[in-house]
Amino acid sequence: MRAAAMQRYYFPIFHRGETQPDDEGEMFGSPELAAQYGARVARDIASDPECDLDAGTVVIVVDASGAEIARHGVTL
């Protein structure tokens, strides 16, 4: 059985109408794993006591070609 090829995924954050780019990204073996990581990032942001949950913050998961894989709203 062959191991999945690792690919780079990016996690820009949309917050208060502006996008905070992710220029570094992370390596994952599948889009599903990258999407799960994006969900975890959104949960981590939401758990910050100073997080404004009404700000419409969204973690976007994008592959190396720029295709959007998933979106995760920052909510409790």
C-alpha cells in the first residue's frame, strides 16, 4: 500500500471584512485531514476569551492550487 503524497494547504482567516493570509501553510496527506485541521483552528480561535464571536470570523482551507476545500465559521 502506498502512502498518500503530502500536499501543502493554507488556512487564511477572514475577520471583520479582511483576510489574514497564511503564507506558510501546513502539509497534509489528504484534503479531509486539512479540513479537519481548519475546523480545529476555528475551535481554537473561538475558545480564546477575547474572541468576538459576532465578528464573522471564518477559517478557509485552500489547497496549493488555490482551490477552496472548506470553510469553518468561528462559533461556540
